[in-house]
Amino acid sequence: MANGEPKSYSSNLQLALTILGTVTGMTILIVGITMASTYAPKPHQQPLILKIHSISVSGLNVSCFLTSTRWNISVLFANRHSVLEMSIHSFESSLYYNHSNPISCAFVEAMHLGPKKQRLVEMQFNSAQCGDEQPYVDDWVLEGIKEDEEKGEIRFVVGMKLRVSYRTGILGWDYDLKPDCPELHVELLPGTGNGGVTFDHPKICFVQLRN
């Protein structure tokens, strides 16, 4: 009988440890699923908010294929979530004429936004930001820009493709986002190639979650 007690004790200990490990594992799994369900970004309440506050243009010159033209656009990047941290990877943005014709580029550095934090970013569009490969601008696009310049108003759209990472503790979610920004109307001073506007009500870009 004495010789059997250590084996019985060892078996009971192993069983207890197995049960404890199983319960711990299940608890961690349940807590993880609950937290993921609670804190995961929701499609109906996307944490990232984008607001365009102003746009200005200088040196607009169609005859030199817009290579000397500069556009400055101030965009507010905001994280409205109270728990999630947000990391936006560096990205290249394009400026479009007539919605589908890229005419210039801007490179934006990576940024981090803590919960309930925001940052106003100056996006500078010019030929240097495009690197070696400049966007090809059709002649009809240049003609359209010239006609708009003569009328004193030009319309543009900002295009962005973002890689955004949301984090809280050990949990994380990554999304590829393509904000849908409204058309921007820019008033020009006659004969100068310069102009701009600061919006009384910032233009909001619609951001939809995509896995």
C-alpha cells in the first residue's frame, strides 16, 4: 500500500495540473474573444476620421506641364476611439483633376495616434514628391485646367490608400483603407496662378473598413 501512494499522488497531481491548464487556457481564450469582440474596429464606427481643412495652389502653369505647380492641403487625421491606438503607415497620395486624372503627388510620413488623439498634416503636392515617375497628364486635361484657370476656379480630388494598424495590448487589426474624399473647389487670383480656400466646415472624407 505504501508503495502505491506516490504513484496515486503523482497521477492526481498530473490530473490537477491538466485541469488547471485547460481551465486557464479556456479562460484566456474566452477573455481574448470577448476583448476582440469588444474593441475590434466596427464598420459603422470607423475609428479613423479624415477632415480637409484647407487647400492652396501656387505657381499654376499649364505651359510647363504643371511641373512647377505646388498644392498644399491640410488634413486632420483623428482617432476617435477611446481605447485603440492607431498606426498609419507612410503612403503616397495623388491629386486628381476631374476625379480620375492624377496630376501630382504627395508623400506622407508614418504617424501614430493614441486613443482620442489627432494630428493636422500638411500634404505638399508637387512634382518632386512623385520621384522619377511623374504622372502622365493628357493634353485634354491640361486644356481643361487652363479653361478652369481662366474662369477663376479649379476643382480637385485627393486620393489616398492607407495601411492602418489598430492595437490594444496584445490584440491588433490591420486594414487597407481607401478614403473617399469630396471634390475641392479652389478660387484663383486672376493672372497669378495662385489661390486657395480655408473651409468654414472641413470637408470630411468617408472611410470604410476593409480587411
